[in-house]
Amino acid sequence: MGARGLLVKVAPLAILLAIVAAGCGSSSDSSSGETTDTTAASSIKVAVVTDIGGLNDKGFNALAYKGLQEAKSTYGVSGRALISKSAADYVPNLSTAAKQGYDLVIAVGFLMGDSMATVAKQYPGTKFAIIDVNAAGLKGKPTNVRGIVFAEQEAGCLAGVAAATESKSGTISSVGGLKIPPVDAYIAGYQYCAKQLKPDIKTLNGYSQDFVAQDKCQELALNQIGQGSDVVFQVAGQCGLGAITAAGDKGVWGIGVDNDQAFLGPQVLTSAQKKVDVGVKDTIGLVVDDKYVGGVDGLFNTANDGVGYGKVSEKATNRDDLIATLDEWTKKLTDGDVKPPRTVTG
């Protein structure tokens, strides 16, 4: 056979192989501009249902969405966020995601516990997860819900150490949103470790009864600053951004929560980080790897870098010493030498 005849016979085969190879590559979603790996994992769909703070809270909900985006990049899953504008949206949003066939539906926050229990019972074939709620504590103990929980008291402890170290007035404070377990765990750890470091330090605390309205937290923080607080720890989501603003306006320190909120301004001493993005991404990974188990919790703490402290301000007094102190206390928490409480006593 001549060279020309050989080329004629080989060419169609080469074209066929090229087409097959192209089908095994990656596909581009023109609506999002993202490239999705077309492996088995890419068939998994994940929905994140926000709390009322929405994706613009610069903290809790924003981190959950960040975790979803990171899972898209790492695992090739697809997903979306459903925004809850009020508590009345919880059940409809969770139900919509289940009806639309999402493989994993994640509820963002403690306040969604009852709604999650209701919807999980109605859709036993769907995998669910909920942040800040122990699976065993849900009504009816649904076996298709996994808890994503955090040792907020440990992150709060580190914030308390930073506050007590930096305070010049001897008075520090905290602004909570609603008095619910994850909020109180932060505050309890904050007060406990501040007093472990400086037994005579005075701690003020108040609740805005809101996670959205920044003016309420701003007013509460201003009142605390008026009573001598020179470090204000915000534990109130989007509302708490008002407390950080008040700290800046009055020339005192603010401490961020959940996210590393150093970007909010030079008045941010550090942040009590709760790495919700890590919790979300890791839980999605369990579904991808077919290792998801419902009815149990995934705990994130200092030992697995699930909580910690954020960037320390360049303007902090003896910044290097403060960082060394925070690292020392992180080790104490990890080793179990310091065990802050989760409930506020005063």
C-alpha cells in the first residue's frame, strides 16, 4: 500500500479519536465563565441556603458561599445559593433545593434548625447539612442531616487574649446578635480567657436582638465605649459591622468575627475566625468521595485549624509579642490545657 493510501485510511480514525478525546476533557459554562471538570464528581449538585444576613454580610453567609465556590474549583461540583430574606424563606428554599434534585443541601445557621428538621423528614433521599446545629439535637433526629459545628469558644478565647493584652482602660466588651448557643460560645470564650490573662479586667456584654441592622449594633457599641470599653468584639453578623464602625469612629479597637475582617479598617485588632468555608468545602468533599454520613457532626476547632485568629493589626502594641502570645494560647487550646466554657455566666 502506498503512503497516500495509508493516510486516507488513518485520517478518519485520527479524527474519531480526536472527537472522543475532546468529549473526555472539560466543558465551559458560558453563563458563569467557569470551567467544570466532567468527571463523576461534576454530576454532584450542591445548594447553599443562606440565613437572613445574605451573601453581603462579609462574614458567616459569605464564607459558606466561598466554601461552595472552592468546592466547585476543587471537586468539579456545580451549585448555587438560595437567599433567605426572612425566616419565612427557610422551608421554601430548603424544599426547592430538594425538589430540584440537589445532592447536598446546606443550611447556613442555627436559626434554620427547625426548618431543616421539617424538610429533611419530607425528603429522606436527599443529603443535608446544617451549620451550627448538632445533628442529634434536631427534632426527630433525621439520619440524612450532618451537623457542621465549630468550637466558637476557642476562637472567642483568642479574641479575649488579644483584647486583654491590648486594652489600656481595663474594660473590654462584646456585642452579640441574638442570644443563641454559637453567639454565646464566642462571648463566653472571650470573657473567660481575657480574665485568665488579666483577672481584674472588666467585661461588658449586650445583645442587639438583630443580625442585620447595623445601627442597632453601632448604638450598643457606642454605649459600651461610653462606659470605658476600648476593645469591642462584634458577634452579630452584618449587624456587627456597625460595632466595628463605632470602634473606628471613637478611636478604639474592634475585633471581627467569623471571617478575617481586617479589611473593614485599621481599627480591627484581629478577628475570631470560624472557618465556615472550610466546613462547607470539607462536607461537600465527603459527598464527592462517597463518605458522607448523616446523623453525626463534623467538628472544626483549633486542632484541625477550623477556628483561630485573623490578621493582627500592624498598629498593635508589641505586635510580634501579641502574635507569639496568640500562638501560645492556640497551642494550649489544641492540647486541652485551656478549656473555655460555651455559656455566658454574666
